[in-house]
Amino acid sequence: MKIYLLLFFSLFSILSYAQENSLIKKINWSEKHAISEDLQLVDVITHKDEFYTIRENKSQRTPLFIGMYDKNMNSKKETGFDPTARGENWTYEGLFWIKDQFQLFSSFYDVEAARNILYRQSIRKGKKGLKIGELEQLTDFSVRKKYDLGEFEILPSSSEEVLMTCSTIPNQSEKSMLQIRLFDEQFVEKMTKTIVLPYAKEHLEVVEKRIDKTGNFYILGRLYQKGRVDRRNGAPNYKYILMVYTRHEQQVQTYSLSIDDYLVTDLKFDFGEKNEVLLAGLISDAGNAKTNGICYFRADLAKAKLTLTAKSLFQTQPITLAAAQTVNAETIKIPRYLKIDHLFLRSDGGALMIAERSFQVSKYTYQDDDILVFNISPEGALDWVSQVPKKQSSYYTEDVLLSYFPFVAQDKIYLIYNDDGRNFSYNKQRKRIQRHKTVKGYAALTEIQKDGTWRSYPLNDNSIADLVIHPQVCEQIGQKTILIYEAFGNTYRFGKLELK
């Protein structure tokens, strides 16, 4: 009897807490739908009053399915595509939404010609569903050995006005060779260039490739001195570099992203309104692996100049642990295994950098814990840090339940993630954080104010519908509207969350 009473009062306090402090205007849910357990939702694309879903096979990516849904989240039709069905030498390369239609990319290894060929196909909406267009060749390169076919990457710009194909060409040289081709929105080729990266393969680790809205090509990399280890005898063994290939120049601009006496441990970059490059990252002392600050860089391509705007150390900076409306509660404790996930650039030149404590526990088990939000001023100074505590662990087949979905609305930051219902209490310090347990848990909504203070609210009880939110495929579809995806086993549904 005591157990039932305890459960009742716990549930009552959670529901009362949600009602009293709720940020939510309403959540509309679709009907539940059945789906094969072999398929996994990987992306949601909104267009006018409709939205599309992209599902891939969990083990081999194809066949893939594109589903159409109306504004009321009713399923209209789902169409399957499988480029690999044409033969064993076909490879699925990706599906992208460009200028109001899908573009399907696949490659074919022509054995007789010894060439690897990249094709695209438009997928358009027809009266009876989606229709796929004819194959159109985009680029190709020669292949010497069947077991080394090189690879293709498709890099669309954020403006969708240009798209680049980046081909890694197999070669026996110590340096990597890339072929890049730039296309406009009608897939008319505007530029082609073959480049040899300036550093040896064994020393250069490519972290990220991107293009800006004008078609300039960027490679963020780690340059190692000896072997691919972070430190040797306690000393840093690498530094970050940014290589830039502008559209109209052949030579590369290389920027060294290093700071005297410090090691940049993680880095993200994005493009400002004037197409300037902004980079934000985490740093540690050169002789210590513990993260103890942030860095902020600006790159001016016109002047070929890189500026370290600022570096901010945690121990000399006023840090806010904004635990449940409490400002300056205590000095924040920066956890290990931090990984930067998102960089939101502000219109005033500042940025919000969001990182998560993420690591692999064992061969099949993953763990995602606390979320840290760093508010960086236009001058590069660290204004505040908010640490949102959570504990998530999952078997590798359920890793879609981990992590979080961030979005900005009404000049505030919001986070959606799976949590344990016992973490929603009146204890503002939340001294003991319970670990999330799939359908027995709750979905959480955290609101972070302009000053870094935050409060978390129960968003949805997973046990009611026996479904769990997949945070990484949620989508912001309006200024205050979020499309939510819940699934478990072979059942799923969508929801539209509207903030007040």
C-alpha cells in the first residue's frame, strides 16, 4: 500500500509541476502507425504545409523510403527507392532536398572502363505520389583497383544556390587528391578543380568539409606531428588547421588554429552574414588534458587573415551554474569527454556553442550525459555557461534515443531530450540525477533564458503511449512550433508542439 501511495504522490507532483510551469500551449498527436523494425527515420523535411520523412534500412541504408504527410500529420503515401537494385556495382551516396525537390545520388563502378561514376536523379511530386527522373552523370574518375574505389561526397550550401561534389581519388601518393566540381541550382557546372592536399595522409585527419554560399571550399583538419595520438609524453601532438580553396583561385589558404600554451581540443565553424568564417572551440592547458576554457576565431578571406578574437578561461571567468532559476549557484565543473555538437551564430556577432558529454562505455553501449551551453559575446568573451544535467545510456541499437534536440525561439534556447521522471522535482540543485530508461521515462523540455538561468519541464510521459521521442530527428517547423517524432519497436507517431 505504501508503494502505491508513493507512486501516486510522485506522479501527482510531476503532473502538478508540469501544469504549473508548463511552457507548452498544446501538443497535437497523429495516429499511431506501423513500420518495419528494419527501417530507421534519418531526416524530416518540411515544405509549405506538408512534410516528408526519409527512412533507411538500419544495416545497409537501402532500400530507402520517402513518406509524404499532410499538415495534420496524416500519411499520404510512402515510396521506396533502391539504387543498389540495379546491380552489385551500384552504391547509394545520399538524398538531399534542394530547391523544393529531392535529389538522389548514387555511384556506379564501371569495371570495363575502370571508372567510378556519380549520378543524380530528381524525385518530383506527381499525381500518384513521387516520381523519379532519369539518371544524369555528374562526375567520374579512374579507378586502378576494385578494392580502392575512392569516394564521393555531396556538399550543398546553406543557401541551396550551389552544390559541390567532392571526389577522393585513389592514388599511391603520400598526399590525398581531391576533385571538386561546383554546380548551380540547375546543376550547370560552374567550376572544376583537382587539388592535392598540402599534407601527408598519415599526418592529416580531415574533420569536416563544407562550402559557403558562394562556392568556396573549406576543410577543417587536425595536423599531427607523429602518429595520430592527441598527446605524446604529455605534450600536444596536433593542432587544428583550416584550409580554404576559394572559387576563383588555385592556391590554398591555410590558417593555423593554435594558441600559445594551450591546446584546442574541439572546434566548430560556421559562416556569418557577410560570409566571414567564425570558429568556436574548447581549449585545455598544453600540459593538461582537462578542458578549462573556450576560444573564438574569425577568418577574413579577402585579407587572408585569421584573428583570435578571444580566449576565456573558466577559472578566471565568472561562471554561472544556472540550476533551476538560481544564478551564480556554484563554479561549474566541466566534465570530461565533451563534444561540440552545435554552433548557433547570433546577429550581433556572438555565438551559442552547445556541447555534450558523450562517450562509448563498451563495444555495444553508449552514454550521453550533461549538456553545456556556452554564451560567447561578439568580442569572443565567455558571458556564461549553463550546465543541464542528464544521464542517458543505451545499447547500440537504441542510440537514436540518446542526445538532444536544440532550437531557438523567442530569444531563448530550448532542449528536448529523454529523461527520468524522478528528475522533475522541487529540489533546485538536483543533486542526484536518475538515469533515463526508454519507455519508462519522460521526454524533457528545458528552457534557457538570456542570462543563462534554466528550468526543465516534463514534456511527455513515454509510458502512456509506449513510445519514446527520437530527439535527433525532431524539426523546428515554425517560430514556436516543433515537429516531434516518437517510436518504439514497429510503432511510431508524430506530434506538433506549440510553445506559449
